[in-house]
Amino acid sequence: MANQSSEEQTRLGVVVSGSLSRGVEVRLDASVSVEDMAVGRYVAIEGAKHRFFGMITDVSLETIDPSVAITPPDISDPFIAQVITGTTTYGKLRVLPMLTIGGDAASILEGPQPAKTVPAHFSAVKLASQRDVEIVFGAEDEKRFYVGTPLDMETKVCLNIAEFVKRSNGVFGKSGTGKTFLTRLLLVGMLQKNAAVSLVFDMHSEYGWEGKTEKGYKVKGLKQLFPSKVAIFTLDEESSKRRRVSTDVVVRIGYDEIEPEDIDLLRQTLNLTEVSAQTVYQLARELGDRKWLETVLNLNEDDGKQLIARLNIHDSTYRNLRRGLENLRRFSFLVPRARENSVQRILEYLDRGINVILEFGRFDDFTAYILVANLLSRRIHTKYRENAEREMGGEVAPPRPLVITIEEAHRFLNTEISSRTIFGRIAREMRKYNVTLLVIDQRPSGIDGEVMSQLGTKITCLLDDERDIDSVLTGTSGKSELKSVLSKLETKQQALIFGHAVPMPVVIRTREYGTADSYKELGFLEAAELKKKTEKDMEDLWA
Amino acid sequence: MDKVSKIGEVIEASSAEFTAQCYKLHQAPPLGSLVKTQDKLGDIYGVIYNVETHSLEPGRRVVARGENLEAEEEIFKANPQLSRLLTTDFRVLVAGHVEGKSWHHYLPPKPASIHSFVYTCQLEEVRAFTRSLDFLSLIVNARIPVPVDEVIGACLRYASQVHHDHDAFLVKAGKELAFMLSTDVQRLNSLLKRLK
């Protein structure tokens, strides 16, 4: 009896019309207030043959006759108000049916399937129960990572991390909507489930050791939570020292490692003309791939003049190029000859399954970020490609999947340069070689459409620019419905996830990160506990 | 009200309504109340929509007689023939019938028989009959010489008295009316005001 009454409580109304593409319309029962409804909530529809699982995408007010709106009834009288609610005036929901959950044993084994039809007329619509949500999003296990809870529910929404890392993914949202927190969670998820190893280009040094909330509280970074599985590389050891971050490796890049393509990508940030960017290739041919930059930077006036005369380069072009390249001198991590091969070091760590976070310290401008991220990723990409080819030949085991995290992705992946940067290639084709991207950006409309279309799972916090919303939702079914959900997200701790790693689009309240309990849930052990665990492990080993 | 009492006799009948003559002058049940008449096929239930007291002979008008009397009752005392010359009739809209043990809120196959007795209904009967409000459509759409909304209002106020939760009954009836009168919001508004 208690069950029955609780079921009655969650009944919302009946399906009255609609279509698969636009979603079905649900007339709300008189007992249900429209004010209790919210876009993004889940509902279950009991069809005659299937049970449908869908999401509320719109809530509207309807009247049975247009004249009601012209001469409104006297609702100051509670009796009249009670009578006309749900009869003369009523609420209507638009629900997008997304999955069907079959009732028989075979379909339970198959799990929820994408909805290919709509429920019949007057099927009863109820709020989805905790159990429904669990069936759809699964429970946390060795493949699934708990990322948050649906709105107004306590059930866990889990992301299939194994599927997640198979493709490139994107995290989007306006500045201050929680992209960094979400990304930190995703990195923890990948690390915890051992699904992939991460290389993070950490522009603002907030993933490795510790970050800050908007209110100024400090939150632990990955290295603090998982010291044995994370290594911090830095470009700016002084900044790291000031922040009391224990770094594992200081990265130095030799002039000889910089190739003409790298300069080409920096054309905008170094303020180079098209011609001077092209001249770089000419110089590299003339002076040698490994020596050109150092030689050009060390040319005196006379030598310079001789060189441009020989190569037939216009004086203004040379000056423009020289001015641009001089900018590189202020990067102290660039040295004429690097003592150790940074790429090699990164690869060593990655091979051992240790996640690498590269902090930029004070070099948090785009020039340094684009230069370093692109340069390192290109080398790593080459190695992974070789490994994958060797694996095809049966020589070695398949490499551990690598996820490269880049911020401000529109700088790398815009229409103009995405075809030339290594990231454009990774997004397009590197899935085959076990390398994928985790793209973080606040301006998704700036990213090349071709790259966006290749992203497997998109996680997006609030976006309110029309173009950004459009570009994130391109190619998604139920786009216009999701659009209304997306623009109504709260600015904090809420995100819409859709794509490969979840069975259907889902709005979540992001899992807590930053409290002692949350660290514990994520697998962090306090020093004393860690010691105890180590002792026990040793005992087990010798026993 | 909780006793079945014989109050009159059918003197005119059609499928949708009948007229009954009261045995006693001025003793008709109130407007909107439920009455029944028994028939071989079963009971026919109806709602009183008009009560009329008039002279028995159509050509003979009632004249004023109390000019020199103190109280109105004295008119009848002084003229004992009056109660034989006047009669009270009431008109009833058929609202449903019972066949065997099942209630039907639609018209019976045959009209009420002439001279069949008319009874008031017991509380339990009224409650059972008004449990479903389908009969309202018969009344809402009736074409009768008195304002039909007054009859509906009176009927629902009367029925609400026998239900344990008066307010819930009225809200339920109001909602039923709101569906029926969805295109006539003005009428619905004025009708709802009559339910309290």
C-alpha cells in the first residue's frame, strides 16, 4: 500500500501528442504543480510494450480555450482556483524519450536501448525512480566512475571511463563554471580506473599540486592524492619552489628542438606576417633543421644582411621575423642545448603508468603554451605511432592509452590552424594509435567543426553564447531540446554530459571535490593510514 | 431526508423529463433534489428543476382573498376549499436509472409510467447516485424554461451535503463542469460561484 501511494505521488500525467524527433507532450495531472517540474529531470513513461526513459526538455502553461487568457477566472477564490487547476488551465511538459528499457529477460541483459519510437497515446508518465536511473547509468565498478548525481536525486551517475578514453573528449563552459573541477575529477577517474595514462599541459598550475576554489579555499591536486601515480614536470622551477611544490623533473627545451612548424603556429602570438612565417622554412632548409633558430638569433647585423641577400629575403620580412623570434629569448626554459631529452623523460614516466602534469609556472601565456604543448605532443605522437606500428607487427604489447589534456583548446584547434597542429591530427585520427585528447575550452565555437564532430563525449557546463551552444550540440539528436537544458544550467557544479560514455544526455550536479570526505571517497589515504596500509602489504608479502 | 417518502405521482412523462403532482399542497422537495419513480424495469432517478403551484382548473384564476385577514394561514382556514382547488406540481429532469443492481447515468429505455409514484431518496441512495458525476452532462445540456445553471448549482449543493467531504465533492464536480464547459468560460465562472 505504501508502495502504491508513493507511485501515485510520482505520477506526473499522460502522453497526449508528440513525435520522436521533437519529443512527446505530457499533460500534467491537476495534482502536479508546474513549479515542481524542472528541465533536465528524468521521467519514465509506461508504454504498452516498453518502458521509456526520457528527459524533460520544456515546461509550458496551457489553457483549454484561448478565452480563458482573455477573461481569467477569479482565482482569488480558493475553490475556483482549485477547480480550474488541471482542467481549464494545465501544465504541459515536453519529454524527449531517449531510451527504452525492456521488461523481458533478454532486454534486461541487453540493457537500455536508444528509443526508436514513442510511447502510445495516454501512457502514464512518472518521475524516474532511483532504480530507473541506476539501470540506465550503472553502478560504480572497475570501468565506471561516479561523476555526480542527477538533479534532485541521490543516485550516482557513472561515466564509462573505458569507453571515455577511446575517443577524444571535450569539457566546455564559461569561465568560472567549474571546468577545472570537472577536469580534475575526470583525471582522477582515469587514474583510479587505470583506463589510461594522462599528460596534462597545466597552463595555470592548478591540477598537479593544488588548486584554488573561487572562494579562495585550497584544494588538493592529483599529486597530493595519488603521490605514487603522478609526476609533476615544470617549466619554471622557481615558481614551483615558491609554491612549495615538489617537482619531479624540470623541463628544458633546446633551440635545436624547435622546428619551423612550431613558429608557423605561433604566427599570431609572435605577430609575424605570413611571408615571415614562410621564410622560416627557407631558413631551416638553408641553415639546417637543428641549427636554424640558434643561428638566426645569434646573427649580427652584417651577417644578417648577407644572409637575406643570399636568400633573397626582403629586409622588412627579416626584421619582422627577427623581432618575433627575439620574443622567445624571454622563455628561460628555452636553452641552446638541453641537457636531457624532456620528451624521453615524459615517455619513460608514461610507460610506467605514471601520469605527467606539466606546470607552466610564470610562463602562462599562449606563446609558451602553444609552443611547448605542440612541440612535446608532436614527439610523443611520433613515438606512439611507432609503437602502434610495432604492435601491429606483433613485436610489442599495445601501448597504454594516453590522454593529452589541453586548455584553451580553441587556440590550437581553430579552423585556421587545426589542420597544421598535432592536436588537430590527434583529434581526427589518433584513436587508432591509442592517443586521445581531453579538450578544455570556454569558447567552443572557436574550435574547428571537424574536430568538434570527432569528440566522443562532451561535458559542458553553462554556456550562454548562441554560437558556443550551437557548436557544442552540433550533430546531437534532440539538439534544440538540449539547448534549452544547457542554457538553464546553474553556474556552479552543474554540467550536461552527452556522447559516447553515457547512454543518454544527462544533467548532473558534479560530485563533491575539495572536502576531506571527498578525498577519502576518491581513494586518498592520510599519512597514518597510508603507513598502516604499507605495513599490512609488507606483512602480506612475507606471510 | 433519510426516509423514503411517497410524495406524488407522475402525471406527464417523456423520455427526458416527467411532471409529478404533489399529494400535499406546497410539499414538493426542494429545487435540485433527487427523486425517483419505480417502474417494472427499475427505478428512474431525476433532479427537480421546477416547482409550480397553480389552480387545478386551467380556466379558473386564483384570486387574492386576504384583504381583511391578519395572517396568511387564515386565508386557508377561512377558505378550506382552496387546498382542493390548488395543486403543486414539480418537474423532474431524468438523470439516470437503475437496472438490476447497476447504476446508469443516462436515459432509461422507456419514460416513467403515468401514475407511478414518486419518492424522495435516502441519503445512501443520493451518495451512491452522485458518486459518478456523468449525469451532469444530461442536465448541462437540457433545454428547460428555468435557468439550467441554477438547477445544477442547487443539485450539487444538495448532493454535497450527503458526502463526507463536501469540499472535495464540490471540487470534483467543479472540475467535471470545467471540462464540459471548456469553451464557455463565462458560464463556468458564474456556475462555480453558485456552488458554494
